[in-house]
Amino acid sequence: MIYRSERSIVPDADQTIHLVKSQRNRSHPHHWPHVQERGARHAHKGDGLWDGVDRWEMHRLPHFHNPRFLRSFELLFSMLRHLSLFLFLGLGCAAMAQESQSIYDDASRTLYAHEMYGGALVHGDGWGITFQYGKYVTAKNRNMVGIDIVSMKHPKEIKSFNPNYQDARGYFYGKLNSMIIVRPTIGRKHRIAEKIRKSAVEVNYVWGIGPSLGLLKPVYLQIGKPDYPYQTIVTERYDPNVHFADNIFGRASWFKGVGEMKVYPGLFGRFAFNFEYAGNNAGIRALEAGVSMDAYGKKLPIMADLEDEGINKQFFLELYIAVHFGAKKIR
């Protein structure tokens, strides 16, 4: 529509842009004469919103002759349309993220109550067993308590045999004590990546701290007397000042000396990544890989320092791998 008065013609937006189109079409070699005569309201389809405008009347508005106005107006309209679309999508995604976060952090909406699992672990200087219990605080976080029992060898341990007897049992020359570590731990397990299907893998990181109880049991050996050839074999606690390679027949039972075990208190900490791949939602089958540290107030006498080299250690830094099996309890 065009609203006329005695002094002015006030066009709407549709008429304004059609004027510029019609001005550009004047110089076009294929411009239809009957379109020039009858006006743009009789033009062919394709002008869209600007059909039905009298080009002669729009020609009376000189500031719309510039084609740059049309391009600027169309660009602005396109920008506003895309901006509104992006704002709508952004607000929707933010709302979904907020809802997802609230679901994960709401303890009352957590599917599981707790989980229990155990398994075996291997580290650089030994092996052991582990048992863990986790209580779900949220869908992602579990408070963990557990216990590890692991053996700890010394890097200098080398297995030896008495070459004069085929039935001799192997032993570790120079080893004073066998070491076992008991680790009561508390910590947390946090889910990084969710298992979205049964064949997928859930990724967690786990940390734990607690006391490290180093249990040192004295080593007992079978000693041949008198010197070779032996007439009798007796079991004695290893003494580096008395027992040598030529009179050691082999090792005695590991349980010999359990009553003489000494406890060395220390501290323990670990950090690991846990990969859970069970085929059902309530089961646990996982592989855990990480690093652990056992620290004590003094060096632990595992080996006899025969050459005064200070070979015993106070800190035990280890890489480990564990295999877990267990189940989750649904609320």
C-alpha cells in the first residue's frame, strides 16, 4: 500500500525495495516493455515480497534509487534472522545442559546406591589383591573405601640355587626380610565418560590415600652342616655374617617366622584411570592403571647391606595394573 497526501508519498518496506529492483531492470536488455508500462504489480512471479508496486510512483522517491540500499537492507534482514535462530538454539542447549547437570548432581535421582568389587593387581615389584566399596554420592561421584594387600620385592633380589644338589630350593641371597604392605584407603571415584551403550567403556579417575603398614617377616633358610657334603640340614634365620653360598641349601617355608613379623607404619597414595567394560549395567568388569606411592619414616631392612651401599629404600614408587570384578547395587 502507498499512503498519499498532497505533499508526500509514504511507502511501506515492500514498495521501497521493489523500486530499486525496477530501476535496475530498466537497463536490462531483456526487460519486458509491457512490464515498464503497467508497473511492477503486473510483473512476473519471482519478485516475491515486492510484487504489486507502481514503479512510477516509487521513482518519485530519489533516495531509493541507490542499489546499495537494497543490498544493505537484505543483509541486515538475513543477519537478524540468523541471529535469532542462533539465540534460540543457544538458549535451548544451555537449558538442556543445566538440566543434565542437575540430574547428575542430584543424589536422589541416582540410579545406583553402591558398588563392590575386588581383583588382582600387579606392580613393578610384586603383586597383590584389592577390595573396594563405593557409595554413590551423585551419578558421577562415589566415595570409596577399600584395602590392598601387596607384596614388595627389592630390586636387588636375585634368585640363587645350590649347584651341588638338584633338589635344592631357590632362595634370594642377602635377603633379610620379606615385605608385605597392607593399605587401608579412602578416596573418590569420578566418572569422566559415560558408557552410552553396552559395548562401550566407562572411564573414571580414582584417587586414594591412607596408612601404609609395612609388614616385615624375617627370612628363614635351610642350612647344611657341616660344610659340603652336608650330613644334616637345619632351618635357621638368615644371618649374613654366618650364612654364605656354600652352606645355604635352600629356602625354608614362607610361614616360618610369621610370629616375628614387625610393623613399619607409613603413608600411601595413588592415582589411576579406571576403564569399566561390563556388558550389563549392574555388573563391573574393569581394568585400572595408575601410580602408587608408599612412604615410610626410615629405610626398611629388606636386604642385607653387605657392601654398605645404602641399598634399602624408604619410598616405593610403583606403576600398577589391576583387574576388577564386582557388581553395582540398584536403589
